[in-house]
Amino acid sequence: MGKWDSSLTRVAPLFDELLRRDPRGDGWLRALLALGGRSPAQPDALRLVPEHGQRWGRNEVSLPAPPQLLEYLVRHLDPSLVVKGPDTAAHRCRQKLAQRDPEAVAEALRSLRAGERGRRWFVLEGPSRPDALLEWQTGVLCIEGKRTEASCTTQTTWMRRRSQLLRHMDAALDRFPQKEVLGLLIVEGSGGADATEPSEHWKREWERQGALEMIADSLPHRDASERTRIGQGLLGVTTWQAVCAATGVGWKHLPDAV
């Protein structure tokens, strides 16, 4: 992060330039979808929805956690995750949830179903914010971008296994239920402009993200068909250099630091 923040040195400069050159995405969206190794079938006229604008950088889209996940976590909170913590009312309430206290569970569910969110003791996952979100007439693409990070995030405060990219896609499925939800990991290639192939390390990291066990553990509130649907939307991993090469943006257009 810091002066090499991927959002400021990779995501925003790249997609700002693509949007400036072609606000509808006709000339670059299809090329982007083909980079992860799995190119899904798309309509002949593939373009961003009208008035798409920036959905990255300072304008990242906030996707609320699915209500069914929040209710699942209330009912199945892992006791080992709340053993330690400050002696606060919120922590004591979460301890009761972890102990399956009927009154605490019932109160939490009532509050969730009444629409209460934010930093409440019963809200065990916050909104998800893909580094970039692209939307067209039949689908959406959630992008998780990395630059200096060594791995993908695979857990949250209240879930021992929760893939960061699957989390984005899970929330996007609730936001765009009638659309195909896709996910793409973009990382820094090892080298200069020609480093269009992900390293073996990142290929292994990607295999972890798409493993059946990771999908099941990340989506415990989803049924088998929904897990399959989300899993089939995982496009793969590519590099920032490959995106530049495929879309015609010069590698030197992306700043090295901020």
C-alpha cells in the first residue's frame, strides 16, 4: 500500500484511461473478459450500461452483505472467534450468539430483518467494495487488484474462510440477481511491460480461490446451485501488464508511485 497503492497506481489510472478513450467499452470490455483464462460467452453488442461512469478509486461501489449471510452468521458464529475482546456490551452480546443463546439470536435476527445495519453487535459482515466493478446489459465483473500484496485475503473478522473475490461476487449476486456475475483477479507481473503472465505463486493463489472447499466455506449461506453459479463466474488471474497489452494502454501510462 502507501505510495504503491494499487488503487491509485493501477486500478484508477488504467480504468480512467479506458473510460476516457471509450466510455461504452466497445473497444476494450471483451478483451478484458478474455484475459483470465476462461472467456464467457457474451452478446455480440457488448458495452457498458448507459451513464456507467467510474466505479473504482474514489467511486468504488459499496455492495451490502447479503441478508442471508448476516442471518447465517448470527446462527453459526464460531465461538473461538469471540473468546478474546474488550469487555463491552457488544462483545458480551456476541459471546451469547456464539453460545447459541436463544434470546440473543432472536434479538439479532429481529434487528437484521428490521433493516438495522452499521457497526452493531449483530452485524457480522460489512459491505464489500470491489476495486473496480463493470456492468453491462447482461453481466457484471468484480475486479480484485493486487500490486505489492503477497496473497489474497481469505478470511474476515467473523469467518475463518471467506475469499475476498468470492465475497465481492456474493454481494454482487444480491445486487444484480438477473445478471451473470464474474470475478477477475489482476496482479502485478514480475518485470516490466512484457510481464503478461502471472507468476507461479499467483497461479497457486488463484487455485486456492477457486477450490471447491474455498467456495463452500466462503458461501455457507448459498445453496448448491448458487455456489455453482458463483464458482462458474470465476474468470481467473491476469496481470496489469496483460490488461494494458490487450486494451492498448501503454504500460508507462500507469504511475510507479503516488
